[in-house]
Amino acid sequence: DAGVTQSPTHLIKTRGQQVTLRCSPKSGHDTVSWYQQALGQGPQFIFQYYEEEERQRGNFPDRFSGHQFPNYSSELNVNALLLGDSALYLCASSLWGGQGSSDTQYFGPGTRLTVL
Amino acid sequence: RKEVEQDPGPFNVPEGATVAFNCTYSNSASQSFFWYRQDCRKEPKLLMSVYSSGNEDGRFTAQLNRASQYISLLIRDSKLSDSATYLCAVNAGTGGSYIPTFGRGTSLIVHP
């Protein structure tokens, strides 16, 4: 049973550049959520995708955008990178729906982005 | 007031000790609750889900107090390998969309 995968594992960019991060959800899952985790903080919700549509969005600027593909994989794009965008970017997968195990989120290993 | 609050610690305990963490939440409509364990520079891994009053798994016990809006995690007989950051997460979604809000985590250091 394949877990959540993310690529790349590490990335170094300079201010003003653009970056694309990728995620494949756990087998059987259809919903992908993206989080930003700064050092010493908990994960902060960026947005969630289901059926190739953004379903919910956290308090992040429009520089952060995403996409979900028909195979449920997803991309996170960040434009005009700032030094403050340096963080661990986590993808989590889950099942869309109601109570119980379907709302449990499983995380990928993350992509560590450093902006210089 | 933050939506989900945790004491960042660190909690520094000897092997074999019992340690408890609390997590308070502000949204009374919250429906499900989780504890995740996160090792340094790794992803959070689900430790326990808490859907009713509590849950027990070996040395770990999670309890939910809806009236006071907090959940707790109790670790008995601490092991060196329990050293990690413990994140509390609270779901209060609508429809099919459940977005957990995370606390900043509580750091646990178990020493010999």
C-alpha cells in the first residue's frame, strides 16, 4: 500500500523565483491538502483539492496556487518567492466525506524549501 | 486566543516516567481530534485519533473533554524513543471537507 509521496525532498531557490512541488496521495485517497510548516510551528493549512477543484483555502496570498490531476496527484506552485517562504511544505491525503476514519490525514515526507 | 493551543515545552523526563500533555481548542463545533508525532525534520505521523471521550493504545492514552474544550495525551513508562514533538490537531469542517487546525506542538525529551 503506497503512502503519500512528495518531490523533490529539498529545493533551494532565490527570491523572486517560482517553484512547483508535487504530491501523490496514499492509495485509495482522493483529497489532497497542502500545509506550510515553519521551524518551531505547527503545520499551517494552505489549501485543499478534491475532484480537481480547490475546496478550501487558508490565509495565504494568491502567490500560492495549486492543481489536482485526474489521478488525484497534486501540485503546489509558489510565485515570486520571498525569504519568508522558506519552510517545510507538507502534503496530506485523505478521503472526502464524513466522520470517522475518512477525515484522518496522512502526511508525505515533505519538501524542504530554502529561499536565499 | 489561538484556535489550538499547546504548551511548547520542552518536557524533560527520565525513562520510565509518566508524562501528560494538554491541548485546548476554541471552536466548540470541533468534531474530531488527533495526536500526531513529529520527529526532527520529518513529517507528522498519526499517533491516535480521538472521536469520543477517549482512546487507549498501549502506553498511550488520549482523552477528550468537550465541556472544557481540551484533549490530553498521557504517555506511561516513557522510552528514549518517545522523544519527539507531539502535535495536536482539531477538525471542524463542513460538508465533506475537514481541515485540521494544528497546535504548534509540545516537545518531549526522554533522558536515561
